[in-house]
Amino acid sequence: MTATRTQVAIIGGGPAGLLLSHLLHREGIDSIVLERQSRAHVLARIRAGVLEAGTIALLRAVGLGARMDREGLPHDGVVIAWEGRPRFVIDTKNFTGKAMMAYGQTAITEDLYAARDAAGGQIVDQADDVRLHELTAARPHVTYRKNGQTHRVDCDYVAGCDGYHGVSRQSIPATVLKVFERGYPFGWLGIMSETPPFPDICYCYHSRGFALASMRSPMLSRYYIQCDLDTTIEQWPDERFWREFKARCSQDMAAAIVTGPSIEKSIAPLRSFVAEPMRYGRLFLAGDAAHIVPPTGAKGLNLAVSDVYYLARALVENYRTGHSRALDGYSDMALRRVWGAERLSWWLTMLLHRFPDESPFEQRMRENQFDYLHASEHAQASLAEQYVGLPFED
Ligand code: APR
Ligand code: PHB
């Protein structure tokens, strides 16, 4: 067995783990990232791509903004298209003074890998069978297997950034962890196509189900439709996808959609999930390892960013001063923001989707929510404030 030492062992090389490693490095704190998959696999994953104002500001402040500012598509509002009603814009920039950006998680992950490589950061990919040991002792350690050999990393802290299916959360005793969960009776079928996007990020409610037009760049579009949980990609050739998408928008919107062959197609279930607390001894959870939001509102990546911002700040304070106040407060502070985003994503999901077993009463409630949002500047301002992202706490 080989043995190395680092200050923070980071499990998972997605956006949370890579950004944490980058933030710590800037403050002179050493880390090793252990990622189960190959780098090519991580970089091929397509996820959501709308950045909150706070995420944009943080990425700029830590030297990760150049490509985002060049290639990202700033956006100042969202459009809601309700069946049988005129489309309307919620002018988030006007209500909040803050702009958002469409910039894909895939591109952010590429930028993070480039930054870690340039700084000589240690990222071990294809690390199998990662196990966490002695998390409540003063010196925890992590083991993993690579190329048939077992390796050991001794550290001060472990950051569990290994997503929903990772080992970190599972290393916390069930008696300690409280889990809050809700499933939804549908999924999202998403496609990427090399076509000019519809000009707005547009959320459509339709009796056939939800649809969303989004974008990645001037020649890359992202579209989603609500689908049944038991459907498969094979049942959705491009032609059927486009036909269904257009059936869920108004005629003028359908006419403006430029269709083309898909370059990626995937189905994701929708889930709300929070595990509390986000700490166990010297293990700190961040990102999808601790919480999942349904994609409506695109909060998942932004939450991963705010978690690691708080966590890096707390670790820095701890290494500088020897005090553990910020580390002790990490879980509560991160969870306050998490629950805010959980509620927004849940609310948008309820508002915009067609639920199979819904009663006529519930349908009327949804229509009335929409009417209120449409008519009330206060309701729009409230949605705008949450959509651009609540501020980070000091
Ligand atoms: N050991 C090592 N790495 C692991 C393990 C494990 N046992 N299990 C999972 N991983 C890796 C995954 O391969 C993945 O690369 O951890 C990484 C977790 O990355 P993400 O799932 O992307 O999660 P996170 O970094 O928290 O990113 C936040 O925002 O838009 C949302 O869900 C979306 O992934 C996104 C998330
Ligand atoms: C996306 O572009 O992938 C996206 C945009 C907005 C959402 C969810 C996903 O609410």
C-alpha cells in the first residue's frame, strides 16, 4: 500500500470537488481529489446550465470567469408560456439589478480541470472502492484502489463531494443522518442540438406536460419535455421529440423553434432530497452528496457552488486561526440556502408540470397561482429574487 498526506481529501471530481480544490489552493491549502470515473466520462456529462448572479461573481473573483464571460449567454429574464395565454417575461434583471448567465456545467467542469492542471493540482481519476476511515478521530484517512493497488491518503479533513450515489454520505451512520425526500411522478427528457436557440429561456406549461427551451451558445440549444418515468430514449426519435415539444408551445413559438438532429438525448427522474446534517466528525458534505433538487429552476450546480464557498471559507479560517467556529456553523449555514433552493425548485415543479392523478381542484389552484404571478409585480419580484439566487451569508 502506498501512503500520501494532504490537508483535505476531496471525494468526487465534479464541479463541487474541483471548485473546492481550486478555492483551497488559492489560500495555500493542499488537497487531493479522488474521482471514481475517468476524466473523459466526467467531461461528457451534460447537466443544467443557468448560473446565478452569486455563482458568476464567485467564478470571476477566483480567476474562472474569462471563458464564461466570452462564451456564456447573459440573460436578464425568464419567460413563462402558459397554454392558451400570451407569453410573459419576468424581468429578473429589473427586479433584482442582477444578471444571470447560460453557461453549461460541462464547460465549467472543463474550466476547473484546466485551472487545477495549470496549478499542478492532484486529481486521481478512476479511483475505485474509495473508503473513508476514522472520521471522528483527529486524523482521518481515505483508501482507494487504482491499477490493482491500494493507496492510502492521510488528511485533516474529508470533503464529500461525490454526488448523490457517492460513498461519503453513506459513511455517516444512519442514526446520525436525517433524510427528507420527495419523488415526482415524471421525468425530463432532454436533448442538445446544434441549432440556434430560441431567444429566451422559456418555461412552458401545457396540458400535454411541461416543456423548456434553453441554450448553451449561439449554435447550441437545450430542450426538455416532461415524460413518463417508464419511457425510454429509444421511444423518442428526434422527429417525435420535436413534434411533442412544439405541441406544448404556442403556434408562434413553435414556428420560431429551429429543429435539427440531436447530439445528445437523456432522461432524468425528478427528485427533492436533503440529508442533514452536512457534517459528521471531520467529514463535510457538499453539493449533490447532501442534496438533490428537481432541475426546474436550475439550482443544483448553484447550490454546489455556495456549499463549497462556505466550506472553503470555514476551512481557511480554521487553518489560519485554529478556531472551529465557522466549521461548526457550516452545516446550518449551507442548509439554510439549500432549503431555500429546495422550496423554489419544488414550487416551480408543482406550478409548471402536469401531475397524472391531479384533481380538478388542484388544477384550478395551479391556474390561480399562474394568474397571480402574471398579475402581481410583488409575486414576480419574489420569484425573481429567488431565481437569480439569494445572497451568500457573511
Ligand atoms: N468515489 C469517488 N468519486 C465518486 C464516487 C466515489 N464512490 N461516487 C461518485 N463519485 C464522483 C462522480 O463520478 C462525480 O464525478 O463524484 C462526482 C460528483 O459530481 P456531481 O454528481 O456532478 O455532483 P456535484 O459536484 O455536487 O455537482 C453538483 O449540480 O447541476 C447539478 O446534479 C448536478 O452534478 C451536478 C450538481
Ligand atoms: C438548462 O439549460 O439545462 C436548464 C435551464 C433552466 C432550467 C433547467 C435547466 O430551469
